[in-house]
Amino acid sequence: MKNMKRHAGRPRTVTDPKLPKGIRAVDGKLYWRGTDEATRAIEDRLRDAGISRRCGSTPTEARRWYRENVAPHLDAQA
């Protein structure tokens, strides 16, 4: 069994490059997760406000959710 590597941990989901960074598909639903320090801070604020990180089931719903919930915070930080 030459050159066979064992991979530990959970399998990573494949993302659509057309979706905003941090959106992942899990069991047919799309979820957003902060990927750097700034977006993790936004993720904490959303969690404290009781906003779910579930973006929807389609790429269009995910983009709309991101535009309404994450983008305004990114603009405020800039």
C-alpha cells in the first residue's frame, strides 16, 4: 500500500466559486461561516442577535441572505 495516506477529520464540502466566501453546502442547505478575523466578529454579532447562519437552499437565497446580513457589517468596517 505504497503512497496511501489516511485523512483524519470530517470531509470538506465543495463550495460554489460564484457564492460569497464562507458559504458551504451541508445536507442540501447553505450555511455561512466567518473565514477571517473580521468576518468571525460579524458571525459573533449575528449569533448574539439570534440570527441563524443558514442562508437558504439555493444560491440565490444565499446571496440575498449574505447581502442583507453580512455585507452591511463589512461596509461599516471599511
